[in-house]
Amino acid sequence: MAERVVMVTGGGRGIGRATCVRFAQAGDRIMAVARTRTELEETRRLVLACGGTCEASCADVTVEEEVGAAVQDALDAFGRVDV
């Protein structure tokens, strides 16, 4: 499936950031999720620099309401979540 919408938790740094970039390089659209806005903005910058599409949502995955809001952000931005 080309141009999947991929939601990555922990997308603000480390393995999560690398995962965002790798999926973007494969042509997927990214919804990066993490607790820290500044880290998410750096991930977004890296994804955009490699030609990808990225939105970001601040959420703590241990808080159900925040996870629901992040999923809604992805749906609002892309219309669906595939991965």
C-alpha cells in the first residue's frame, strides 16, 4: 500500500524518530506522537527535509484521553490511520 498513514508513538527521539524518518523515506505520511513539542518539531523537520509529510501530536500514551486526541489529530490531518 503506497502512501500509508503511519502513527508513531515515541516519535520525538531515538528509535521513534528514526522510525518516522524511515517510513517517510518509503513514501508514507507520518503522525508523530510524543510528550515533548520541541522534540516533535525536530522530528517533523527531519521528515520534511527528506521530502516526507509529517504532522505531530503531543500525547502521553499512558493517558487514554490523550491517546484518543492524538488519533483524532491523525484522522483530522489524514482521514485515516493505516499503521
